[in-house]
Amino acid sequence: MIGGSKFTDTVIETQTEPKQSAYTLTELMVAAAAREIKDGEIAFVGMRLPLIAFVVAKKTHAPNAIGLFENGVIRSTPSPELIYTMADPPNILNATQCLDMLGVMSLLQSGRVDLGFLGAAEVDRFGNLNSTQVQGRDGKMTRLPGSGGACDIASLAKRFVAMVEHSRNRLPERVSYITSPGRLNGGDARKRAGLVRGGPAAVITTKAVLRFDGGGEAYLDTYHPGTTIDEVLAKTGWELRVGDGVRETAQPTPEELKAVREYDKQGFWTS
């Protein structure tokens, strides 16, 4: 599973002077995701919110970033209009390259991919992702789509960022099944498993941004406007530690909002 989910949205009124336009929760998450892309980086951007994040990054602070799509498309510029699947004609038009899946996935193995965005049904305290199966309250196991290219990205990119709804069942202490490895059991477990690079850099949720310490465990870095630290902790499935510099997530700038709204004009992914 690559890319973020489509979330139930909330409109947030900003309180800064001069007053900005109201923005939605998904627009806030897109802005937070865009800031994870550095100029000149090669990033697996996938679909949904990460796709819009790539557009925002390109138009604001990372004009030289390169976007990869799992179906083989490589773009140095965003598609000229909104796309709904990776294979939509606008994503092919004027692409830098149109390879096969092996062509882009081989960039991971050679260590050339800086960042990958991933979605999941569950993300745990060490950043392990589950998109394979979950057990319901009735004890029945529900099968999910599985890895796709997510395990490859989590294993071989220099870092990855997960995007997920913030709730106790989506953020358990331990995932039901490790589809894509994060820090495994923490410490040097990832290295001992033969994964010489990478791991989770952040988890962007509907309430907060989590990051990871030197021991591989998640901590609360920022909480979104409209929520509180206590609410974030209560909605997390383990005793989430609070970072020393915890603060409110930065609101989308006017430039970021303009980039989002010019691309996703009807709010298909961000309404």
C-alpha cells in the first residue's frame, strides 16, 4: 500500500495575523508531508496525499525534487493536471521517463531513493507497518491488499514517512503483522536483520506528527491545531512519549495552500 488514505476532514480556522484562509485537515497533512521532501531528493510519491505533497514541495521549497511512481513513471515536474491513478494520461505526458516497475524499483536496491511515502492499516511504536491482515473485535481476521511495493520502499529507501488516521486501533503498540519493516524491535534490530539503511523518519497522522529517537521508538513531535497533547496520547495505543521540543504543527503557508488548491481544484483528495 503506497500513499496516504483519504481521511474524513475538518475545516480549521487559523488564528494568525494577518488572517490566512481556512484550511482543511488534509491540507495541513499535505503541507506537513511536503516539508519532508528536500530539494534535489528522489522520492516515491505514490498517490493521494503524497502526490499533492510532491506538487507542493516542487512549487515551494524543493524545485529539483524527482518523483517516482510504482508503475514506472519518473517525473521531474508534476503532472499538468490532477491524476486519479498512476497510469492516467496526464502522468505520462512529458514524463521524464516511463519505465517498467522493475526499472523504478531497482533504484531502491541501488540506494538512490531518498524518501518514500507509505500508507498502512496499522503503524506501531517502532514504525512497523501492517497492510496485510487485521483482527477485528469479533476475533475474525480481515485480509488486506498486502505489500505491493511498500516492503521494498520501507526496506531500501533512505527513509520513509507513513500517513495514517490517528486512533488506538490504527496505532497499536505492536502491529498484527509486519508487512513493511520499521525499526522492528528497536535498537539495532533493523541492522541485525540486514537492512543497512533507511527506516521511518515520521508518521503524519490526523492529529499529530510522530518522529523517532535514536533507539527507534516513536515520540510526539508536533500536534495539529485543534487538538491537544492529551488527546493525542489518549488516542495512541501505547504510552507515547512527548518530545522535549513538542509544539503545534505549523499551519500551511499561503504559498502551500495555493499550490494545493491550484492542483486539486475540486478538492478530490484534499476536501
